[in-house]
Amino acid sequence: MKSAVAPPNICIYRGEHLQATMSFFEEIEEAIRLRSPVMIDFSQCQSINAAAAVITFAKITRYQLIADYVGMPNGHQSLKIQLPNDKNVRAFFRSTGFHEAIRPGGKAKLKRLWDDEDNPFKTSNSAEPDLPALIRHLKKRLGKVPGKLMSALSEGYLNINHHAYPRDLIEDLFGRWWQYTSSIRPNGTFSVVLYDCGIGIPLSLDGKLSREKKWHTDDFAIEYAMEKGNSRHADNHGRGNGFHNIKKPVDINKEAKHLFIASGKGTVIYKDQKIDKSEMYPNYSFGGTLIEWCFDGEDK
Amino acid sequence: MSNIREVDISVGAFSKTPYGRYEIDGKSNGSAFRDNILAPAFKNPDIDKVNVYLDTVEEGYEYGSSFLEEAFVGLVRKCNIDADTVRKKLNLITIHNDYLIEVSEYLSKV
């Protein structure tokens, strides 16, 4: 059995943890490609942050769905989980709902997760998501939901359904998104993360950008997508407003901290109505698109 | 006595959580709302004013631009209704000014 060994700090924000975290994700991806049984080994794990937790949740459940779909001998049971050695980290995995989200299971587990309003890890590929359930879930987690967060999420789901995946993908994965809503931490901060395992913004815009520009990097492609009115369509035709919705929770809420987007091999941080930081990681791919709305709970 | 002939449309009667642009986005999409509910009223020469009540949806729900653009601007782009007619007849009723600004902005550019 292959092993995918989680590093002590599963984190995509900080450069010193990025390489080991990406290698861990790649090991899970390799097990998916090889249709190989795999042990996800969290034994050395000391910490996992929100964005990395969502990507881990996505990679593991993607493996489980594919294992059932392709008829691997033990189906989703082909993926085993080794929990952290540290009992505090183990307790953290359980109390946050992360263990429930990644434990062995297939579609029935994902349905249970969806129905469990207390679990912050959600995934769906329904063409018309159960918005009332999502509204209830956000209210339960956050109390007062930041303005325009709900519309940002629903435009995010639409973008994923329309653009993120190739049409020939298996039904259980096409249009699928993974979401995590943190609780409000003691320092008042909280975040909401939306992730898909699709082709990424840079590739979905590649044709259009290649026609308009001779050369572009992935972070540039994300910045381009964030500009109002820009869509992958040649003439836009009233499209390209979705990202405007996605930026809005950060633009209009005084407690908003920033918007973090990782797609393809690029990342962009948006705050105070402008791009704050834009980076390219030539050696790593985020395996889709991740959007995180961060709030600090303090007046600007 | 006013001679203006009006019709009232509640989005909430169509769906409590309108979502998306097209049929592939589910039954509560903007095209369905436009084609089945809005367009007949806008095409009817006997109606001068179409009052659309936006705030009749699920509590906590927020409109996405996909639905708004497809439903209202689509009247011009897809139903071949003159943009001036849409602007003149449309009366959005909501406490959320940003929806009014957004739809107005889309209609000014169509």
C-alpha cells in the first residue's frame, strides 16, 4: 500500500510549508492516477490551516468517489487514514469535523455531511445547490453572515459548474465544489473557503488570453478574471460579473480582511479594492481553484 | 385617477432562492423567470409598468449577478424587447439599493 505522508504543518500560505504540503497533495493525486490503495498518514501532523484542510478534504473524497466509480476491489475503503500521534491534534481533527469529512466513505458519507448542519465541511455537485440549507449553515456557524457572502458563494458555485471542469468527467465529480466555514476564532477572525478540483482559471482563460496577449502567467490570468466584465467568452455577452460578486464581501464589509485566490500555479490576494499581492509558483499547481474570504472581526 | 396600467410580479412566487442563468442551473434560473414571467408582461402593449418585488425571497438569500443579468438584461438581448421599453416599464421594488444600481448599470450598457 502506498503512503501519502502529511507534513507536520499542512499549510499553503507560508513558503516554508508549501513544498511539503504540495508534495503531500501530489502523493494523494498519484494514488488516484494509479488507482492504488493508499494510507493517508497524518501521524506527524501538528497543524492544518483552513485552505489546506479543504484541499485535503477534496483530494481524499475525490479519491473515495473515484475508487467506488472505477470499482477498485475495496472501493472507498482502499484509502485508510492514520490519525495524528499527538492527542491534541487528534482531538482537533475530531472536534472540527475534519475527521468525519475524510474518514472512509462514499456518496452516503457526503450526503450525511451535507445534512449535518454542525459540520463545516460541505461538498456538492448539484446543478441547483440547496441554498436554504447553505443559508442555515452559514447562519449557524457565523451568526451574522457578512453581506454579499451568500451571493459570492452562489456565483462561485455557478462558475464551477459552468467553467471549472471538462465535460467528459465522471458524473460524481463534474461541477463538484468543497467548502469550509470556520467558526469565529477567539481573536474574532473567521474565513470561508470554496475549492474545486477543476482545470483552474488560467487554463480556462488560456484561449482568450492567448489571443489578446502574447504571454501571460497564472497570477496574471487570475487578476484578469477578477476584472469586471472579463469572461472566457470572446465577446463576454453580459458575462464576467461573477468575480465582481466574489470580491464584494471584501469590498463592502468593514470587518473584511482580504480575499485569497489560488488557481493553477498562481495566487492573488485582494484587499482594499485592489490587488495586494500576486505570486507565481512555477513548481506547484493548486489542482483547481481555491477562494478564501477572510474576516478579522475588527473595524477597518 | 391614474391611467397607468401596472402589473405586480413577485420573484418569491417564482422561487424563494432564484439561482443561475440557464436551464442547466436548475428550475429557478434567470432565463425561466424572464421567459415565463417577465417577457409576457414587457411584451404586452396594454401594460405600462412592471413592478417586480425582489425582497419576497428566502430570508438571508442574496441575488447573484448571473440571475439579475440574465433575467432583466436578457429581455433586451434574448427577447428582442427594446432597451428603452425595458427601462421605462421596469420598476424594481426592494430595500436593497445595490440591486437597483446593478440592474440599472447593466441596462445602461446593453
